Amino acid sequence: MYAYDDLMILCIDLDENLYYDKTPLSDSGISTADYLNFYNDPKYIGLSHQQKELLYHMSKLDSDSREELIEYAAFKASRKQTITNS
């Protein structure tokens, strides 16, 4: 008697070049080694995961984009404070 997997192999022609059990990785342009080096840097030891991730992505931006994000964050924070005080 055959096992279920043995029968599936007999019935289905699988392409050996594809990984069926893995989701495709997105090409985000982030080097894993670069990210881990930044993340494990001792000078960021007291920061949370979220703070480290934010700093990493901010370090990859040019100065104009950083300024825009800071202005946006300040705007969102002031708007939220206005809403909660109303």
C-alpha cells in the first residue's frame, strides 16, 4: 500500500526549480547582512526593535526625505494631541 505522498508524486509532475512550500521573497533592496549589522550594533543596545528598524530605514534616506518624514511625524503627533484634548 502506498503512502499519500507517494501517490501524489506519481500523479503530479513537479518542477524541481520551484520551491512550492516557500513564499517568494520580495525584492525590497534591503541586504540582510547590512540590516543585521546595523541592528546588532552595540550603540543601539537600549533601543526597542521598532526604534532600531526606524533608525535603519532613516539612515538609508537622503537628508531631504528625512526632514519630510520628521515634519510629517511632528504634524501627526500634534494633530493627535489636538484630537485627544478636544
